Amino acid sequence: MVNNIFEDLIVRGGLVGNNNQLKLFRKIDFSMYPARAFAITINDIYNKKGLDYLIKLGKIMGESAAVMFRDEINKMKSLIKKDYQTIKNLIEISGFGKIEEFIEDEKKITIRIKNHSVIAPSKELFSNKSSVCSFYGEIYGAFIRIFKNIKKLKITHTKCGCNNGEFCEWVYEK
Ligand SMILES: [Zn+2]
């Protein structure tokens, strides 16, 4: 396996260009947006609609993406396991961030992220008032719930890169 998930997908034909569109698994259309613009948009949604609404949006985005991937993987009847490495890879190719650490024990799952393409410009623009972490925390939680068949997870953002932390950390309690 190639180290970089994008290279690996391209080599295996999992990510191809077709009619000026990027397609994953030959089916799923991909759009990419400039990260800084996305950071500004998320913060604006938070300021106008509040935290609960932003959390709801993160949940919708994470669930729709995770369900789509899960269903495609199920259809492929492939050897792709629905384990944490796959969840990590899918989160990364979706552009939701490169997860540095994924630690699981009996009761909880811990995720750590550094140098996130949207969190970094958001920190630069809004410092500790940045709200993008609430959005991404929900997205990662949705992937864990869908792929691991867990009904409910309690999410805590235990460390934040926007708040003088070295990285962002979320803890998901089962
Ligand atoms: Zn954070």
C-alpha cells in the first residue's frame, strides 16, 4: 500500500477524472472548496444561527458522507474492512482532515488532529472564537457511529489547537 491514500486510490483506479469531475469508486462525485473560504462560511453560520444549528449541520454532513461510503463498500463486496484504518482513510479522502491518532479503548475513542486545512485558517482568522471544531467533531462522530454501528456517542472537545493547544482532540464516549 502506498503511504498516501490519494496516491493509492489513483493507482488503483479508485479516484478518476471524468467530464471534469472527480469521481471516487467511479460513482461518487467530489467537489473541493478553498479551505479558507470554508472556514469563513462555517464561522458565519455559527454567528448567525448558533452552536446547535452548526452541530446539526456537522451531523448531517458526516452522516450523509459516511452512509454513502458504507453503502458503496457494502455493494463492492470487497475486502475493505470497516475498521478504524478505513474510517481514517475515508475521512481523509473526503477532505474532512488527516487524523494523526485514532485511539480506541473499551469505553471511548479519541481522535487527534494537527495542521487541519480548515481549522488552521479559522484559528488564524478567529483565534479562540473559531467554531469550526464543533462542526468537525460531529463529522468524525458520525463516521464512527455509522461504521461501528454505535447508536449514540457523547462528544467532548478535550483539547483545541485554536486555544493554544498543539492539536485538536475529541473524545467519543460509547
Ligand atoms: Zn479544536
